[in-house]
Amino acid sequence: MAETTTGSALPKGFRGAEQGWPELHRIPHPPRRIPLLGDLLGASRTTPLQDSVRLARRLGPIFRRKAFGKEFVFVWGADLTADLADETRFAKHVGLGIANLRPVVGDALFTAYNHEPNWQLAHDVLAPGFSREAMAGYHTMMLDVAGRLTGHWDRAALAGRTVDVPGDMTKLTLETIARTGFGHDFGSFERARPHPFVTAMVGTLAHAQRLNTVPASFLTRRSARRNEADIAYLNRTVDELVRARRTTSGDGDLLDRMLETAHPETGERLSAENVRRQVITFLVAGHETTSGALSFALHYLARHPDVAARARTEVDRIWGDTELPGYDQVAKLRYLRRVLDESLRLWPTAPAFAREAREDTVLAGEHPMRRGAWALVLTPMLHRDPEVWGADAERFDPDRFDPKAVRSRPPHAFKPWGTGARACIGRQFALHEATLVLGLLLRRYALRPDPAYRLRVTERLTLMPEGLRLGLDRRAPAAPPTRERHPVSEPGD
């Protein structure tokens, strides 16, 4: 069921948190505010999210920051987040970095305001594309793209070279969504440099990220022209892809659904402009977050050989000597899925989501909010709330996602995909792809970390480990074990 339309545009006259939060003075903020810049003294332009995480540790589960005359309210306490997840009182808010992407994709699934009808239309038309039946149909293409990755890594292992994990995961996930969703091949693994589509995509994301920290008037004309050129390239690439599809028959993929399927109740179809916007959204969002999730998971698996050994034992036991696993065999990798969830807990690649009040209300019975007032849920801190995750919340431990442990936690404490009806529509696609790829890589390679590497996280609206390279040792095929061992996890970074 889609989210009820409320009119996400802010109430007339609403200019900032000062008007949306009547008792704003009760919410703590950093010390040493200065005129115009507000709380930006000492802040980093390149890691604003990680700056906010550091402030969150000092200021508590709800706090505010001010920049260039605008006030922003951040929330990370589990009880506050659970209240914001109440769909009867709160809705998705399109703000900050998401609104900065609207010049690229307009009212697509991810960026549409709640009152814009194209979100409902696209959601209802495309939702069947993520059914179990549809997912099983994508599985063979996912395996094919993964084979291109392992071929690339086999050559690196043979030559004794390390691999660029974020770069290769970006190639993998871009090719996967392009092939499964739109029948297109960017040839990423055959290129010495990133495909121009990737370069343009990264450029638009970086531009949107800069707009998060400085007003548009502070950016140079050259930066604006570069962003316009990047957007134009994305549009041309997708328009050519769609034109080619209109002259041929597809395999019932997402693009076929966009072009041929009418809304089941109204009979309405997606316009040509809406199709373009949805394709760009899926190509960007459909690979960016998954590549980050895979990269963080590989970092932790390399740093925790005991965890890698336990996950590999599970893969060998369930997949046996089958050369290529079937769709249902991936879902049985429950421990490996815990590894992925724990990686997403520590570093959710989509690190925040915003919620706005549908009507005047009181957040968690304590903080009055007027209609349209909004707060940004800081997911990395929500996932580190010591009242939920304990004093060792920084420690990497996949057993936090043992079914018994999951049942013992309060609801809404783990939110890597957002919340509510407008949570990520492709999350099951991403989870299947990531679990499949991790299983294939663990079965094929022993991962060697660089002892000198320390995790650094780069921000471009999504999060990615920076400069992560791993060494590879090719494994001989293993016979299925008679029983599964369970080594004890050790502390993480």
C-alpha cells in the first residue's frame, strides 16, 4: 500500500526549524555559534555526515545544527526514531541531499514529494518487478555479471596484484542493474577507465553533496556548468537506451514494465519523461548503495578471518560442489546475511532519512512539532544507540542478527533502507545480489587485508570505504563439510 498523500510541501510561511519546532530552545546544539555560519566552525565540507555523528555522541539523541541561517534537527535515539516511523503521523520528507537531486531525476520514486502523483503511479507499476518470481528471473544475469568480476579478480590474484574493492563493486553493481533492469551492458570490466555514465553520475552526486554544505550561490559558474553537462549526458544515455528498446522486444524487465504496463486500476501509463527519470534513478540508486554495502562487508570479512571462515563453511555446506548456486540456495546463507546486516548496521550506505509531521503533533510525547516540521534520522548513530546495541556497539559482530537477538530488540532500531511505504523498493534485489556475490567471493578467494589500512569513509550522499584494496589467494574447491563450525567473533576496527 502506498503512502497516503499529505502534501509534502511545507506550510505557507514555513522557513525553517525555528517555526516548525515551537520549543526549539529545548533541543541542544553545539557551542560557539557564530553569525551566518552558525555551527560550521571547524566543520568539514567533505564529511558532514561524520561530523554530525561526532556531534551526536556529545549532544544526545536529538540535537540541532545551524548553517547559513537555517536550522536542522537530527534524531538518532531509538524511541524517537520509532515514533517518527509512525505512518499515521509522519511521512517521508524530501530535503537536503535528496532535493538536490531533483534537477537530475525530478519526481522519480526516490525524490518525489508526497503530493506528486507520479510516485504512486511508478510504485504501483514497478512493484511486481521486485516480486519473488521476478527476482528469480534476475538470478542468472546476476551470476553472469559476477562471473565477469571473478574473471577480473582471478587475473589479479594470478599476477599477485591487489584489487580496488570499491571500484570493482561499483562496476559489478552498475552492470547488474543495467543488465537485469534494462538489458544494457556498459562494458565496465572491459574499460581501463570508468564508463562516462559513471563519471557523470559521480559528478552529479558530488555536486548535490556540495549543496548540502554551502548555498548554491557560493558555487562557481564552472561547477554549475559541469553539473548541467553531467545531467545532459545522463539524459542522453538513457534516452538512447529507451529508443533502442522501443525497436526490439525485451525480457519483461523493469524497462519493459515502464514502457508497456498500465496502472492496474487507472490504466495510466508512465510518460516518456517519467520513464527517463525512473531509469536514471534505478541506475544510480540501484547500484550506488549496494556497491557500498558489498565494499564494507568485504572490509570486515578481510579483517575478521574467523567470521570469513564461518561464512565460507556455510557456503561450502549449502552450495556443495554446485558450480553455480540456484536462486533458493542464496536465501539459505543465513549467517552470511548476518554479516551483511552487521556491515550495514555500522555503515549504512544510505546514512540518513528525513520524516515530516503530517499534522501538528508531539514527538515522543516531549517535542512539539507543527505540520511540515521535519527531522533527519541519523542512521549510523541509531545503529550505535548504546541502549539498544550495548556499550560495545562499535564492535563488528554478525551474531547481533541471530533471530533471537533480533526479536529482543525494539522495533525500528535497524533502518538501513529507510522506513514506511517509501522505504527502498529494491531492497530485496540488493540483498539477494549482495549475498550471492559475497558467497561466490568467499568460496573462491581468501581475502588478505593491508595491515596498514585504516578504514576511511568517503561521502557522496552515500557512504563508501575510501582507498580499500585487498589481496587475494585463490582457493581450491572445497568438499562439503560434515558439520558447521562457529568460531567466536573478535572486536572490529
